[in-house]
Amino acid sequence: MFENVRIILIRTTHPGNIGSVARAMKNMGFSRLYLVNPRTFPAEEASALAGSAGDILAQAIVTNSLEEAVADCHWVLGLSARERSIAWPSLEARNAATEIVKNLQENDRAQIAFVFGQEQSGLSNEELEKCHFQVIIPASPAYTSLNLAQALQIMTYELRMAFLSHLSHTKEKSENSEKNKQGSDEAEKATHAEMEGFYIQLGSLLRQIQFLGKDSPLLMTRLRRFFNRANPDKIELNILRGILTALQKGV
Amino acid sequence: MFENVRIILIRTTHPGNIGSVARAMKNMGFSRLYLVNPRTFPAEEASALAGSAGDILAQAIVTNSLEEAVADCHWVLGLSARERSIAWPSLEARNAATEIVKNLQENDRAQIAFVFGQEQSGLSNEELEKCHFQVIIPASPAYTSLNLAQALQIMTYELRMAFLSHLSHTKEKSENSEKNKQGSDEAEKATHAEMEGFYIQLGSLLRQIQFLGKDSPLLMTRLRRFFNRANPDKIELNILRGILTALQKGV
């Protein structure tokens, strides 16, 4: 799934940060690194800090513009702690991860970019305007500026967690549907109109036996709330209506 | 809440990592740093990488043993990716964060330590055995070894997220209890015994009108499942039993 996700670093000043980013990416299962106008690359310091992620540096794609790096992307998300005078649509990192994993699950051809600005200044307004969303890491108001590789680590970690949670839900779902196949009689829920039909019949019976009168305006409301909460399926509603019909004949 | 949480680094080799840890801590709202036998501290490199978190370095407590650093702690959690031959009780970082925040909420005097081993080797078995739990960051199996400051960043981020989620739940709860006070008629749920009384009466009525016979063994089960799911409160159950009584008189 993560082969559709690229990490883009813009005008990175310290090559060590590029190395740290590569390691952090590989730790979370990512591999596609784009570098827009890095100051120094390749660099020994980058390789030293990349640890066992030298392969990511070796395959990194260097471009001359953000434009070029995101050209084929369907979703572009820019990490930035700074609020803008014209607020950009924003998502917290965790929600962004959930959205992107959902998106990739629905469309395995979607191309996604996470963009990180220069270390000191972050994303410029112009760069952010190329993003669909600003992604915010909920940091302490006392010190919101995370180191580049740290921000990248949190973002990729959240993507990995969202992916793992998606996997376990998919597994659960298929296990549940297996269970349902074996021993269940899960039926479709009754529609709103079917419920209304039931309430009319119930009301009519209760008036017939004088249980429902003018002095009990709340009673039907309470019964509605109760049966709506139970949200019967079609089979259950048929049983209930069968009982009402039998009772109407009896009284 | 986070003043009860300390970060302990054991035998850190590179002073730069201590600086990066201080910054990552402050970014997430933490301040208490313990250093067990650091190779070089204080150090210029630490200060350079700490950014605006120089105060954390200035207040850092240096000790000669892990023992000393955790002496007054109620919970000690050790970050480690390595599986041990004798498996230690373990928690994923997110679950550990939730547990700790819950713990601090219940007992604001609890002292908590998160312990990080030496960069190359991580926590030794002897060090881990001083911890109540091993905390695991779900990294990619291809490269599980995170940089020290990155692991610290994820752990403190998860604690912060758990804390923020706790805050918003507390707020929600108090808003809901406000709502309930204003316009609710939430009643106590019916007990198991009260539900059984209802089922006996219902069964008796259904036999009376010959709706429930020997050819319908599943019918009562379905009705039980339906009414159990609705989980009526005492008022609702009284209404239902009132209806049954009125019907029994009528038929």
C-alpha cells in the first residue's frame, strides 16, 4: 500500500536530516523519497545517519521544483505547524493517516505525497497552496516546531498504525462474515416505512384495549423510542406484527 | 499531568541524541529528563540539537544507576524493539500511553518512568527486568531499530494524544451529564430477573392466543434476543408489562 506514498523534502539544508528521514521512513515501511533542490546531496552525513536505509537514499529522486515532484499525485499533504493568515484546509496527523489509508484502500492507483518544507522556515505559503491539506501535529503550544525527521517519523508512524488497524479490521470483517455464513440468520433491518406500519398497528391495538388514551401522550413516544433503539430486522418485525395481528383477532 | 512522567536515557553515547531527545520532549510538553551515566554531558552538540529546549538540558538529572533514577517510580516502562528469550509483559506504544494517562487520571501522585537504552544495544535484559512493561513501537519488520530520539518522539506523541483524548472525553462527559440533568429521563436498566418476569408473562400471553405453540421453538428465542438487544429501562419494562396485562384481561 505504501508504494503509492511518496515523501517530498523541499530545499533541505542539512544532509544529515535527509539521512534521518530515510531511516525513519524505512522504520515505518516507506521507500519513495523525493528531494526538491536539496542543498547538499548525495552527502556522507546523509548516508551515516540513514543507518540501514541507504537503499532509500540511493533511489531518491531529485527534482528542481515541487511541481515536478507532485505532478502525478492525487493527494498532496503538507506538514506545517504554522497557522496562515488565510487558513488552509487542515487535518491532524492521525486523521490525515486514516483518510489516506481509506483512500488507498478504495483506489489502489491513487498517488499520495507528503511534503515537508525547509528546516528553518517550513513550507512557504506558495508551497502550501499546492497542497490539498495542511497536516498538523498536535504539539505543545510552548514549542510547536518539530525537527524535520521527527515530524516525518510521527506522520509515517500514524500511516503505519492506520494501515495496521485497517488490516485488522479487514481480517475481523472477513472473520465475521465467515461466522455469519456458518451460523447466523442476520437479516436486513426494517425500513423506516415498515417501522411506521408497525407503529400504526401497535397504536391501533393499544387504543382498542384502551391502553392508549388521551391522557397518555408520551406513551407512544416512549414505545417508539424503545423499538427504534432495538432496530428490529425484517424477520423480527414480522414476528411482532404477527403477534399484533393475532392479538387484534383475539380481543 | 506530564510533570509526573520522567524520561530516562541510559549510557547515551552521542550527546547530540540527548539534545534531540530534549527538543522532542519539549515539543510534546514533557520536561523531566534523567541521564544514567551519559558518555558526554553537558556537551555543545546536545545544546545545539536541543533547539529551544535548553531548559530541559539545564534541569536534567544525572545518576550513576537506573536504580537511582527509578527509585520513587510506580510504573517503569522500557522501550525496546528486541524480543527476549524470556518474553517480558509488553504493550504497544499507543496502548501504553492510554494506560498511563488513565493511571495518572486515577492517581495524580503516581510517578512514571519511560526508559531508553543505549543507542546501539538498546536495553539489556537486566535493565528491562527493572521495568514493569516492555513498550514496543510497531515498526516495519524490515527495519525495527528506530533512532533514540525518534522512538522517544513517538512515545511522547502518543502520551500527548492520549492526554488530549482524555481531556476531550472528560469535557464530553461533563457536557453529557449537563444534558442529562436538563432534559433527560434516563432510567435504570431492568435487571435480569425483571426481564425474566417479562418473558414469562409474554410467553404466557402468546400461548393463550395460540401464537406460541410446539411448532415454534425458535420464536421465543428470537423474541428474547430482540428484547435483550433493546435492553429496556425499568420505565419501559413497566409499560410493556402493563400492555401485556391489559391484553391478558382483554383476550
